[in-house]
Amino acid sequence: MFVVKSVDDLWNHIAYVLLCAPDDFPREDFLGDDEQMNLDRAFEQLRQGVEIAYPEAKFADKRALLHGILDRCYTQYQSGENIKAGHLLNEFQDNIFKAE
């Protein structure tokens, strides 16, 4: 299963989620049913990416902002508001890669 291990992985994963969310994630034949990518796993990886990009304690406010955007985005996807969710994911991308 894919795991975000670097900022480059995070960049790629954001694009992947934008393309496939909420329910068009490709089925990988080398993964079991319980390992296939889905919306929950995709957002778990995005949240881990926040911690990878901003691990230092001084970035607690930045992490909180980014997690808040992800929470709103996830809720929009769950509500079927895919366009709004996509805009929020773009907002997340803009904010996570913005220099302080």
C-alpha cells in the first residue's frame, strides 16, 4: 500500500486524490481488499503528509490550519459536494507548499 514518506510523495498524492476522489481510486491487483485505496485511506495519507511537511513544534498552528482544511474537504466529499471538496483540496495544496 502507498505511504507518504516525503514532501514529494505528498505532492504526488494530492494530485492522485484530486483525480480519483471520492470513489474512482484504481483497484490494484497486488493489494488485498482491505488494502485498496479509498477516501478514508487517502485522507489518512494526506494527514500524515502534514506531519512530514511540518514536524517541528513551532508549526503547530500551520498543522492545525492544514488539518482543518482537510477535515472540511473530507466532509464535502462525504456529502457529495465533489467540486467544493476539490477546491478545498487545492486550497490545502496551496497552503501546504506556501512558504511562511
